[in-house]
Amino acid sequence: MEEYIVSARKYRPTSFDSVVGQTALTTTLKNAVKSGKLAHAYLFCGPRGVGKTTCARIFAKAINCQSPTADGEACNQCESCRAFNEQRSFNIFELDAASNNSVEHIKTLMEQTRIPPQVGRYKVFIIDEVHMLSTAAFNAFLKTLEEPPAHVIFILATTEKHKILPTILSRCQIYDFERMTVKETIDHLKSVADKEGIRYEEAALAVIAEKADGGMRDALSIFDQAASFCQGDITYQKVIEDLNVLDEEYYFRIVDMSLENKASGIMVLLNDVINKGFDGGLLIVGLAKHIRNVLMAKDEATLPLLEVSDEQRRRYGEQAARCDTRFLYQALKIANRCDIDYKQSNNKRLLVELTLIEIAQITQPDDSTASAGRRPRRLKTLFRNIARTARPATEAPQVASAGPVSSVMAAMKKKTDELDNQYGTSGEKAAAEAATQPTAAYSAAKRPALKSKAGALGFSWNNLREAAQPKKMQVIPGTLDASDPNAKPNNEHNEFSQDELEFQWMSMCNRMPQKLSGIAARMKNMTPTITDFPKVEVVVENQIMLDQMQVIKGSIQNTLKLYLHNNGITLDMRLAEHNEQVKVLSRREQFEEMSKQNPAIEKLRGLLDLELA
């Protein structure tokens, strides 16, 4: 049985012309051989598997060739070339710096440089992975590298140029090797497959080339692996199965379904991808790369940037013709944001699903048309249908934090029943007073009320009482962007009460965007009052806050007009006088104040065994 040799060794280049993807460097080296203008030290640097050591060996053989060809190649006929090919040359030495990195090894090497060559003109020392030398070894090497004997040439090779001392770099001619392009890798794999008699699909070789990431040695190793799995017939499906690569077809289908706004179909496709063992983050990264390629295929000028096979380039061009540039740009932006947030997300699948739904709705028209000069509200059909299914149309909207309040009221009702059994009607009265009796600080006077936030619930005590009783007022579904000064409410002039004004003020604060969260938190401690209907006045505690609210005054006024159904509302803001300023109490101070005014609250706290957070 013939001994098997892997393709990376069997088809290793033996001449400059057979080196793939390094034309500029090999031309320079051949010209140096032809002219006889050889430096005493060379540094070959670049990523793994791109031909650094191979070029060093070819160059060393050409330097010592006794009759080089006219274009600077070795003749392979003279004694020096035959000795090198048979691995018995005494003029060419290879040293692995990874295992010979001490000062003693360098001193031994220096001793060998003193002996002139027996055959040929030069002694060539090839030091591979030279960045592994210790600092002491580098320093011992400096003097010899700067002024070596006339018959010595050093060729250093490394994958990590930044680890080499600047004093070493300044003594060498530096050659930077490039990564192989996908096309160059595919062409070389085709020639190897033809020599080996292996059938192949070009799309399969493209997958191997992309997996190799610019390294020809990696590409040949993967090629051997795929040839063994496919038994001499390399197909696209078998290669992606063997290499565990996500099929490119998924990306084409996701983009096509996104153009048709088929979010449900994309969800089914995502589930199929995850069931096959692929990570959702891998899908997003691959989709972003795919969208980028489609974007590049939109223009003939950027078409060369696609490092894919000719068949894939044709498919990208077809899909690019169906996609709008704005859609591709927006989809790429959304996918990139998901990639950034993916590692920090606790529910990674949900993040991927939301990202794909968002991409699928880029081209979907808005459900409501925008007024003149107003940015449209992007309320999509999918989410509108979900909202309709979740609650009846006649149900009044509630603040997001109403759930915890309802649970508090339920606990209080349960304890009231227990008190009633133990103390008769007095227990019910005590609990009712604790839940509904207004505090002295919240009176009917028109001065600013003392507001108390119920922990993280985001309610004033007034709204807490309102949550316990059903309200008759209906609120228009949806929200108004409080930062949009161009928003125009309906032309209505309905009456509204002080309670309704305060409720809509608090709701507006809860809806304000994240960038205005600081202002919103301070606005929750303010109480708007009706001075001369429909005029509304807000008293602000300090000048800084007044200046900040003046910037968004138009948005606040438009929001109140919309949700109170009165287009005649005018908003006045003024600085609080000294006797109007109210101290903002902490949670404990709020509770103590309420307990002084209503001892039943403290009694209820003790019966429920509650602690203030």
C-alpha cells in the first residue's frame, strides 16, 4: 500500500511560480536572485499557512543554486539543488525557535556561522517562529545579525511581528505575506482535486475556502477531511454537514421572507436552525454577513468585495435587485445591534426572535398615517393583534406597574376579612380607613400636594386609591411622544377634572423616553392644578428644573391636550415661592407621616407583619 501524504505536504510549492497568492513577494525575491543583490537578513511575517516557511526554503535553494534560470528560479539539476531536494544539504539549516529559544541555543548557532559552506556560496539559516526567542536570546543575536560573515544569510519567519524587538526589525528586510483570497483558494483546490481525481461542486469548495479564513494549509487540511467524508465526491450538502456550517440557503430565505413581512415563517425557520444544534448568535452573525454581501452586490463598483464563488455572486446579485438599499442598511444595523447585545442577554433566543421580527417589519407599512409634519407612530399589525387578544377593547388602560398594586389591595382585602371575624365591623373600618382615607397633606386646597411614591410602583397615593376603584374615564390607546413638539392633538374641548389631570400627568411621566428619565422622575413629584379652566399651572421648585421643563413645554402641553381631549389647554410654569416649597420625603418619612395621621396604617402593618423596604 502506497504511503499516504496529506495534501498540504504533497502539494507544497517547490518553486516561486507555484506559490499561490504572493506574486509581489515572489517577484521581488526572484529579482534579488537574478541580480545577486542579497541582503544578510530577511523577515517573513504574516498569518499562518500563507507560505512563509515555504518561500524561505525556495529562496534558500535558489540562493545556492549553481545555475539558476533566467527568471531567478532554482534549476533543480545541480548538486546543491539535488542535495536540498533529498534533504541532505549542509548549507541550509532550519531552526525552530519555539524549542530552541535560550541564549545557549543562539550561541551554538553563532558558532556554526563561522564555518564557510563546503558546496555553494552561502550558508542559509531559516529560523521559524522567531518571536518565541527570549529577550536574552534576541540580545545575544543582535550583533551577529547586524554584521554576519559574508557567507551567511538569515531568514526569519514569524506569525507575530509585534513581539519582535525593534532592534531586530531594523536589521532585516521585512516581507509581509497576505492572506489568500477565496477565489485563489478555490482555484488551487480545483487543481488539487483534478490531480487527485476527486469530483467536486464549486459551492462546496467555496465553503472550504471561507472556513480556511485565508490560510492555504488550513484549506488543504479541510479539503482532505471533506474528501474522506464524501468518499471522493465533494458536494455542498455533505461539506456543510461534515464541517457543521449553517446552510447559506437559510440567509437567502430569511431576507426573502423579510421583504414579504412573513415574521411567522422566519420564526419557524429559526426554530429549525436551533433544533439542528446551531446557536442563535451564529445565525445573526451569518445573517449580518449575508446582508452585507447583498448590499455590496447592489453596485458594480463594490462587487469585487464579495469573496464568494461565481455561482454565489450571481445569487447575491439577483437578491440585491429585489432589495431596497434602505432596507438592507436598516437590517444590517439591527443585526449588528443584536450581535453587540447577545452576550449580555439572559434570554438569548428571545433577543434573536425580536431582532428577526424587527427586520421582517422594516418594509411593512404603518397602521396609522402620520399627520403633516409629524413622525408616524410605528405600531405594527403583529403587535396590535397581540394587544387586542390580550385584553378587551373596552377595558381602560392601566399603568404597567398596576399588577403589584392589585396584589397589595388583594392582601389588604384578605386581612380585612380576618379582622372582621375577630373584631366585628371595627376591623373592617380600620382597614378601610387605612386604604382609602386621604392624608392631611393631600387636601382639597389648591396648594401643591405632598406626593409620596409607593416604592418602585411609580404611583402617588392618590393614584393608589384610584387603582382600588374602577374609573369611568376611557383613555385613547397608544402613547404620544412627549419629546415631539410638532405633535397635534384632536380638535376637542371636553371638560376634565383635577383628578383626571393628575392621572394623565403621572401617565405622561411614565411614558416619557429614557433620555428624559431624570426630568420625568422629578415631574412625578409635582402636581399640576387647574387655575382658570382650561388653564393648567405647574409650580416648579427650582430654576434649573424650570429651565429644563421649558425646553419640553410644547410636548407636555400637546400630550395633555391629546389625552384630556381638550385642545384649549394652556400650560403655565412658574418658580415656587418660599412658602410653597415642599420637602421631598424619603420612603420611611412618608410612612411615618402617614402613620401619625392615620394610626390604623401602623396597626395594619403590624398585623400583616410587613417591613419597609
